[in-house]
Amino acid sequence: MNKNYPPALDVIAAKNFSPLALAFIGDAVYEEFIRTKVLLRANTSANKLHREAVHYVKAAAQSAAVNALLPELSEEEEAIFKRGRNAHSPSVPKNANVTEYRAATGFEALLGFLHLSCQKDRLLYLMEKAYEHISNN
């Protein structure tokens, strides 16, 4: 693998990406995390694995999780979440309302920022907490 992967940007460089670009990578990071968790829980058909993963990655679930996590976010993390939440996305999926979708975008932007700035411990902590919240609700 390339020696530049995973990326190692400083916080300022990571912040310079648009919130939707951060959400783009954050979505992929969170999706891989969830797919791995689901797979390790049950080695079953791909269809069942997909349905289980969707439960965790859909906008409503991410929105509920990030709202539960808000009190734990630092000022910097909350600012990045809000940038993502307030970013103007050209469309909203048919299975999510605008408020949920925007909160989920903010959550993904935060995850993307943490990934790009190599804050792996914090990234894993927030994803684990989101997973637990969704699992328990």
C-alpha cells in the first residue's frame, strides 16, 4: 500500500476541505466500520449483512446517534459537525427527512475530519458510541 495511506494531514489542512468533501470520506469510513462490525457479529448471507448495515448507516440512525453524542464533542468537533450539517446538499434521499439528512451529513463530516487528521482514537471512540446508541435504540 502507498506510504501516504492512511492520510496524515494536520488539523488545519483537514479543515480546509469542504464539509461535503469531509462527509464524502466520512461516509466511507463509517460504512466500512459498520460493515466490519456486522460481519463479525454474524457470518450470514450478503443480503442479510446489507440489511443489518443499513440499519446503522441510514440518516435517521446517524442523526439520532450524533444528537446523543453532541454533549461529548469538543468545540472544534462541534464546529465541524455544524459546518457539515449546514452545508447545502443538492438532494435529500427519499427515505430521510431534511433535518435527519443534514445531521447525518454533519456526523459524516466530523468522521471525515477525524480520519483525515489521523485522530484515530477519537474517530473509533465516536463510531463505537454511535454504534452502541443505535444498537440500544
